[in-house]
Amino acid sequence: MSTVLASRTDVPPAWDERTMLATFLDYTRATVHAKCAGIAEDDARRAPLPGSPLMTISGLVSHLRWVEFGWFEYTLLGAEDRGPLPTKDDPDPEMRIAVEIPIIQLLAEYEAQCARSREIMASLDLDTPSKRKNSAGEPVTLRWITFHLIEETARHNGHIDLLREMADGVTGD
């Protein structure tokens, strides 16, 4: 795990916008790792919610990894998509395939993707428009992507928190 993630703080070292956004995003990323620490492999793969058969801790970590790639590399930079591609019959392949991958590997792949996203964020202005357009046909900015990733990662941390408590009773902030 990177030094940034190991610190897990939401108090930025400086109060400019970029530092605050990067700090809050890293805090939510580090929380993924904290909530998964020490989980048994079977528990990471368990889908306890009947209405959400793909909702596993492994699936959420995989999803977050591909969300980082999707927004920073695919949408912002215009890179080719190299992730598990959704289809009509399999709209969430990153969630489905995750149960075949050890959680430690998923977390390592997530951290590597986050490191790449950090490099991208550090190299561009927050007003940089994306190469690809959103569903409304407009580009988004790096600032918007960063806010969105904070929101999405925090929301999925809540899911991971609940699944973890259901799996083995572990809770935490």
C-alpha cells in the first residue's frame, strides 16, 4: 500500500482545492483497504443479499478498480478500454469475475490503478476537459471526475462496510 493510503487522513496538508480533492479521494481509497483488512477469502466472495447476487466485497473492489480506469484513463485521457466490457447479458462483468480472483490481488490491482490515477491527476489542470463525452454529450473536467470518484468510492465503502459486518461482524470507521 502506498504511503499516501497508509496515512488514511482526510485532513489535507494544504488548503488549496487540488490538495483537498486529492486528500479526500485518497482517504476514501484508503478506506477500501481498511475495510478489507484481514477478511477471509470466502467472506470477500460472499453475496448475502438475495436481491443483489453480485454484491460482494471482491466485486466492489474490482468495480472500484475499473471505475478508476474508466474515468481517469478511458474518459479523461481517451485511452482504449481494456477492462471487462459490459454486455446486454452481462452488465457487470467486473463484479462477476471478481469472485475468481483472490482479494489480496484485487486490492493490489486497485492500488496500482489508484497510483496511475494519482499520476494523471498530478499532471493535469483541474479544468482539463475529458477526451470522451459523458452521456449528455459533453466533456467533463478532471475536477468533476475527482469529485465523482470521491462520491462513488465513499458510497461503495458503505456497501463494503455493511457486507463486512454481515460476513464476520467486523465494523469500523
